[in-house]
Amino acid sequence: MANPCECATGLSPVGPSLTGPVGTENPPGSTRLRYRVGIHGTFKEAMRLAAAESPGLAPHTSRDDSSAAIAFIDAAAVLLDILTFYNERFINEGFPATATERLSLLELARGIGYELKPGVAASTHLAFDVQISPGMPETVQIEPGVQVQSIPLPGQLPRVFETVESVEARPEWNFFKAKQTRPQIWESGKPNLTISGAGLNLPLGSRLLVMYGPLSAGNWEIVEIAGVLEDYERKVSTYTLAQPMAGPSSTIETGYPKIYRFSIEARAFGSNAPDWRSLPASSKRAVLGLGDDALIPPQHLCEWPNFVIHLPEVFSSRFDSIQSVIKADLGYTMPFIDMAHEEPLAFSFFPKDLNIFFFDQYRASTLSMDQEYKDVLIGSFVYLDDPAGTALVAVEGVETISRSAFALSGKSTIITADADQLATFRNSVRSLTVLAGSRELAIAEETDPTPLSSKRVLLPSGLIAFPAGRVLSVEGVVDSTGESVSALMTVKSMALHSTEDAWDVEFAESLPADIERSTALWRGNLVAATEGQSRVQVLGHGDARESWVEYQLAAGPLTYVSSATSPRGVASTLHVSVDGIEWREVDYFHGAQPDDEIYTVRAARRCARERPPFGQGAWPPGFAFRLRRFCARIRRHCQVARGLGKIRARPRGAADDRRGRGG
């Protein structure tokens, strides 16, 4: 006789074909518990065999499925199969490792006083554009509760985000750029110069003087302009140089460098004189004071006598009476007489009461220029350029006189300068180029080519300072790849830079990549927001006959946000008041008193609604339970288009937020 309880072990006398995943033995590490004593086949076969051995059922010999007795056995086997299936599922839901239902995990956690951590709502920072009209305050205070609805993508639903902090917004913080310029770096190889002002009318080929210290230091250079880029917005001009700069030869002194332009390009007096070699011999003898048959000395065969850049000694800056007579009677037509005699010669064309003699003497500290130049001032610089060399001298004196020499006649500006420097160019009358009329140009900052990186950024000094902890956004193009990038940056400190006209801002975070400076766009009117919209609901009225009262939210699910103070790291947006007094949310009632004004929030069984249960105390009749504010959000997963949104209730002075930044 077969064991009638054999089915309880999951065994069947008819073989394994009728057995299923039955049994109650579970090895360690199983992900699913086996807790079924049988299935439909084993139950049916066991009852059929038991019926055959039962004396009371001996008359029922039919074993066909059409028999009423077998049909009853089959129905009972189906019932047992269902019962054992759900019994096994219940056993699996009783252990955290094998539970598959959220409700099971929720109740298991509650058994030890733990609530499952709810999902945190999507958060972002909204960038507001502030517009101030005349007569309005310069700032706009954006308070918590401002709702902004996203413009949905095709097939998506609109999302509502609500501000959760109070922020002061200003028009100048709408958007701005980091400081785009830097002080010019004076080093060898510098290819350009940046000068304050646009439209300076410096033609290509003009030469500029760059001084790295006083003239006595000799630390200067001349550069030539090869191109120009004028920025009328910044009011600066960037000049490309024909050759890279040599740079300072020593340390740049305080107050330098300085840049000068030359308004005059002149020549020495006599540079355009007739070629001496082409003159007739009679003219040469007349100039030299020789007789008709006299031989012209060898030293005067090629050039005019006394053909130098200096002014003769007879010309004094004081113009005494002798010079006045000479200039009035003779026009100074033959001032240069090379005296070859030991005795000075007197000439009959001078007044008899004057004994005037000409010697070969000149003022070595003078330079006679080819015409009158009114822009030459004392203290300005003169650059001398000649195949014999170059020199830079300072003008110590200046005067304009009338000269007649070398078959030329006209006004000449005479400058006085360092004689030692001028001595190099004494005989360079025809080849010397004189750049004079120096005027100082204001040096501007050059465009900064370096990308934004690390934690420190220089912002324009015209901005109002941001308080510490303020969140800014930046978006731009990665310097190395050209990809777009954006980030949120928290201001750690902000102070004026020690050497530059800018704010030195240190952020708590580093930029995610090196961002091209010209593409980086910053926004300062950022306000933290979370998904969801505030609602107000009247829960009900107090009843002294009830305790542990629970109320269900009319809309949901309840929005949870990240919290640095909550042990669980999240906090609900629920605010409950009873008769106008706000109650406090707690995690559990353990240790609380009946008159404590507290409540807890528990997730519903299927996460459809949150239920705020209250304590055990008795409620006076008529007490109103009112949800002062809670934030509800939609449960469907949606994508939000970055930068698109419309303010539902616009704060005064704030424009529609169409450039918000999602997070």
C-alpha cells in the first residue's frame, strides 16, 4: 500500500514526469525559495491512487477523466496547485533576498522601523532674465514658489518646476562673459601691439617707438606696422608688426613700457641740394672764394664744403647783432667758407664797421632739418635712421630759422640734442631719415587667447559682486574638441584682483574642461527649482473618538527633495497646519507624547498617494487639518527640452525664462 502522505514530500509513485519544481529543501544562496509540496499532476495522481486503495471507494473502478469521481479529483488537484503556488510566493515575499514586490520590501523595512527612501524629484536651476524699467528698483527678489512650465517635446508632457529658494536678481547678471583681455606680455617674439583708441590713422609702414625704461637705460626698440585690426566696441586697435619684437634687453622699469608714434618723417637740411659734382667750376670757385684760375682743393671735388647736418657756429640761438646784419644785408647766401689761410680774410661785402670772419666751426649738438616742423617739442624723442647706424635722442632745445645754403633757401627747424649721438651722422646729410614729433600712445590690454580652466576665473570689474555660495552657470565650447559643455559653478570667494581691473573669483568646483574664453557665456540670475507644483488641500476636521488618524493626499505623488540635514538624505515638501499652527514632520512616533504636534508621512501600498498619519492624541471637535502646502509631480517619465520654459506667475521685473538650464 502506498504511503498516503507521500505527496507531501513532493514525490510521486508514477515517476518524475508528473513532478514539478516541488519540495521544501533550499540550498544556501538560492535566489528563489522552493516551498511547494506538490503540483497539479502530483496531487491528482496521489488522490487517484489513494482512492483505489480506499475500501469505501472500491466500487468506483473507473479511472477515465470523464468519470465524475476523477473529475472531482482533478478539480481538487487544481485547487491545491493554486494554493501551493501562492503559498510559495508568500514565503518568497517574506525574505528581502527573494522578495519581488515593492510592498513586501516596504513592509519588511517597516518591521524594523525603517521606511524606504522615496525617489527624489528632478532638480534644476532656472536662469531668469531681469528687465528693469525706469523708476523700478534695481533688483528683483525671486521668492520660492515661482512656477515655470516646460515646453514639451513631441509626444511628451509638460513639466512644472518650482523655485525653492529666495534669490536677488539683477539685470547685469542676466548674462556676461569672463574678462576677455589681459595685460600685454612683453617678451621676445611678440607679434603685435594693442593700443587704446580706434581710428588712430597710423598708416601701414609707420614706425613706433617702444621704451622699456628711460632713455638713459638704452632699453628701447623701433617696430614697424604691417597690419591693423580696429575694435570700435572696445575702442582699441591691434597692430600687427612686420617683424616680431625683440623684447626688453633688461628688466622693465616701473612706469614702463611706453609706446610713441612719430608724426614727422623729415630729412636734414641740404638733403635735396644740387649735386656738387654737376655744378660748373666757376660756381664752385665762387662758393669757395677762389680766383678764376685757382684749382679746386681735392677735398671739395665731390661735395659741398661744410656739408654737415649741424648748424654753423655763427648761428646762435640768441641771434646777436652780427647775425642780424648778415641776415639783413646778405641773406646768408655764402655762409660756409673753408679757410685755408693762416690769416683770416675780410670781405668787402660786409659793412666796413664790422670785422666778420668765418671759421670752420659748428655746433655739434644741433641738427638742421629740411623745413619748419611745428610738432617738434622739447622733451620729445627723435629717431635717426641711416646706413651708418641708428640712434634715439631727446630734444633738448628747438628753434626755427631761415637758412640759405647749398643753393637752397627756406626755414629750418633746428633741434638740440646729445652731441655724441649726433656725431655718428655728421656727414649723412643726404641719407639720414629723421623721425620726430613723438607722441605717447596709451597701451591697452590685449585679447587673452588662453582658455578658461581650473577654479579661478577673472570677471569684469563692472559687475556687482556675487555673494559667497551663489550658483552661476557657464556654457561654451571645449578648447581641444569643439564640443559644447555646460556646468554649474558655486562662488567660493570674490575679490578685486591685485594687479588687474577685474574680479578674481574662486569657485568651489573646477570647470569640467578647458573652455574657449570667447565662447564661454555666464549667467548669474540662477534659482534652484524642483519638479512639481504646490497645492493646498483641506484634510478634514478633528474627531475626539479617533486616534492614529490617517489622511490621503488628493494629488500625488508627493515630491521629495534632497536634504543635507535629514538622516535619509531626502525630505518631503509637505507642510501641515492644524488650526493655523504648523506641525512638525518626524520619522516615527516612538518616544512621542500624546500632545506633541507631530506627524509622519508614509507611502501608500502602491505608491499612488502619500498618507500623513497623526498620533494617538484626541482631537477637539472642529479642529481643521489643512495641508498648508505640498508639492505634487506627475509619475510619467518625460524628457524636458533644455532651455525652454514659460513662467506661470511672473515675478515683477522677471522676463520669461527661455534660457533655463536643466540639471
